[in-house]
Amino acid sequence: MKEEYVIQAENLTKRFGDFTAVDHITFNVRKGEIFGFLGANGAGKTTAMRMLCGLSRPSEGKGTVAGFDIECEPEKVKRNIGYMSQKFSLYEDLKVWENLRLYGGIYGMKDKEIAENTDAVLHSIDMESERDTMVCDLPLGWKQKLAFAVSTFHNPKIVFLDEPTGGVDPITRRRFWEQIYGAAASGITVFVTTHYMDEAEYCDRVSIMVDGRIRALDSPMALRNKFGVSDMDEVFRMLAREATRKGD
Amino acid sequence: MSSVSVSRLSKSYTLIKALDNVSFEVQKGELFGIVGPDGAGKTTLFRLLTTLILPDSGSAVVEDFDVVKDYASVRRIIGYMPGKFSLYQDLTVEENLNFFATVFNTTVKENYHLIEDIYKHIEPFKTRRAGKLSGGMKQKLALSCALIHKPKVLFLDEPTTGVDPVSRKEFWEMLLKLKSQGITIIVSTPYMDEARLCDRIALTQNGKFLRIDSPENIIASYQQKLWSVTADNMHGLLNDLRSCPYVKSSFSFGASYHVTMVESATAAMLDEYLRAKGYGDIEIGEIQPTVEDCFMLMLKEDEQ
């Protein structure tokens, strides 16, 4: 049986003038996989992610995300992905249900579907009693939980998480990863960036970018074995030290 | 001798108690870490100590100057690097540095020795506008500007947030060098692994200081045996550990789970339990807790 890929990138490249931010990266992400996208500041992660989300046109190479070509069909790509960044994209002065309503509407969901999904989502994140609470009154960990629920509210095939756990306490950070596991188990593919190397261990596979290229791509355990070290922090440091570029 | 002395400091905003009756002392030349998540009150504390806002109650003294009464004197002897990049984006690297030196009535030349190690990394780009610098370079410039008037106390608000592990390590090497020159440093961070590099740390949550001590003492006070557990099916293992009657707490920790057990349980008993559940390659070993383990234990106790 052919494997089902939700992301396929082939020689994906982005140049700004004579600077090559992303340099011929090739990789696939399987359906339901948790894929960690690592790299030092300035390695080209954000640029690569913007191309995959249909926000930036590649200078060279091809990519499909959720079955759509990122160059020719960026609008279809956008409709079929979810996105969450550390700056949670929630409206602080809207209530919990209103945030879900808003994003459902933006993604063109029907009223009935929005109503049903709202009940299901609030139940699954255990926030039914907070339906009418203003987002600004929620504790940080709850906002994070809600932001993730919002990013997957329209049932995207894949969700992009850009440093989703920055700034939260260690217990909340771990609970958030359990939410990620839940989404992956239900078939949503998760593409995640992080600066916490312990979180790299929680991914099925990770790639590490150095100077615009993918220098390593495998399961955390295979990478640890390959480099003969005991944790991902060391793998990362060994690779990132090779970088000749500085900063982002 | 204390460099910073904080007594029962509180500050509330309309809805939240940002800082709740906090007291601590920082010794001269100490590297003091304030460790905690967003919303712990770290930035509010920095803004109070750097005289940018006024406390509701309590007091604070920085190098013998009161942060309310003697605010102008405090400002002269402190360096402050806010969490948000706050230099002039449309001035060049060199212009920013000269500006801050001049404001404090000194010259770059006079205190160059203090910033040399840091500034030399960005000196090749000295004619570039600050707004056009990379994140890592902005951070180095901001630190240089906070140091150029030779402050007695340096306040760094989350200098490494969003910074990759390699650059974080480099930044801490710079801090340790500055400490060796006798500057008192108060630094906040959400990263637990950085706590280990401080002389003393305050573990904070929701405007309160849960604990102030050296990282060594905090680790030593972890009263329970901590075990690292791995097996062939890690995804399923967490749930089975949580439902195991021997297990008190279980948290993912990189490639393994950190587990505490009830008094009567042993590693052999847990091994047998997991084997009966069908796990293979089970490894259970006693380990030293980290600051992160200690912090999570405190948060859990706080929740209960």
C-alpha cells in the first residue's frame, strides 16, 4: 500500500535577492504523524513554514500540502490547514464560544456544523462551563488549550504549530503535548517547531535545519543512536554548531 | 551585603494581582534567577525595580536607593534589558550604543572593556540599522547598550525566550563572565535548565514566590525517590503508569518518564506490573531530580 503523505516537499527553495533562506529541502510527512521541525534561529524554519502554509511562493522546487500545490493553489492549502503560534490567535475581548464561531465562519463552516462542533470541542477540552467566559479572563494554560482547539476547529488535515509551548509552566506544557497526541491519534497530522529539546523526543520524526538545508531527518531515537549521544539537545548542538550563518 | 532588597512588594492591575507580597534579597555580585511561566509577575517585578511603575504597597531598595523616593538615582546605576526589543530600530548599531553611552554621560571608549566580548560579534555590522538585525544580534546589541554605562545592577527580562538552545548557551556564558566582573545580575527565564546556572533562584507562579534558594538546595530538598522509566511502547506507557496503583506522579521528560511512587512500592514491583501489561524492554532506574522536577512537584502541591 502506498503511504499517504500530507506534506510532500521536493527541492523547495526560497531566495531573497542573493540570499538563499531555504535551500533545496526535500521531505515527506505522513498522515497522522507528529513531525518536529527544528533548527537554530535563522536556519530558515519560518521561511519554509510560510511556503508550506501558502503564504510565500517558492523560488524553486515543488510542494503539496493537504493534497494541494503550494504554488498554484495556495488558497486551497490555507483552507485545509490549521495554524497556531505562540502568540495565540484568540480575540481576548470575545467569549470562548464567540472565538470558535468566528473561526468557523472564516473557514466557511455552516452554522449547524459550527454549533455541533462547538459542543464537541468544548467537551473534549473540558471547558463546557467556560463557554461564556471572556478569553482575557482565562488562565494561560486554558488559552493555549483553546487556541489549539480553534486551530483544528474546521477539521484540517494538518495543523502547523509554531513554538506553541513558549512561556507556559512545565505541567501545562506537558498537558499540551497530550492534547497534541490526541489530535494525532484522531488522524490530524501535526507539524511543530520548538526550542525545547525534550519536546523533540515526543515527535515521531524530527528534521533539523542548518543554514537553509535539512541536515538530519529521522526518529529521535535513530538520531540519538546515529550521533552516539544520549539526548536530542546534544544532537541539536552538534549540528547547529556547523552553521556558518548567524542569527535570524 | 545586599544589592537589591525587596520587602512585601505588591502590584495589582484591574483584574489581576500581578505581584503578591513578594520579599527577597539579592547579594552584591550575585547571579539571581527568577524562574517561572508567563503570568508569574516577572515583568511587573522588573518594571517596579527599574522605577518604571509604582508599587501598590511594599518597598524595594536598589544599591541603597529607594525605587520610589530615589528613582532618579536608581536609574543611573542600573542596566535594563526589557523582554521586548526596545532599542531605536532606525538608528544603526553604533548610533544606538553611542546614544545610550551619551545619555548616561559616558563614552563607548571608557567602558568598552565591559562589552568587548559581546560587542565584537556585532561590530562588523555596526553601520546596520538595529531594526534590520537578526534576533541573536539584537539581543547582543541590547545587552551591550544595557552595560555601556557600567551599571552596578543588571536587570534582564527573559533575554533568552524564543532563542535556540545553542544561542541560549552562548548567552549564559556571557552572563557568567559579567558576573565574574562583579556586576549584580537579576535575570528572569521560563527555561528551567537555565536555573542551574544561577547562584540562587526564585521559583514563581501567579505573582507569588514559591521558593527562594540555590538550585542545589532546591534539588536536595526533593524528598522523594525519582525514577526514570522507559519501555518499548512509550505512547501507551504514560496512561498505564498513571493508572498504576504504585505510581504517585508521572511526567514525560524527553525520552523517558519521570515517576514517583508510593512508599511501599519498589522498582521491582513496577517492573512486574508493566510486564504483566505486556511491555518489553522495561528500564527503571533511580535518578537525580532536576529543578524542573522540583518546580512541577511544587505546582502540583499548590494545585491541591
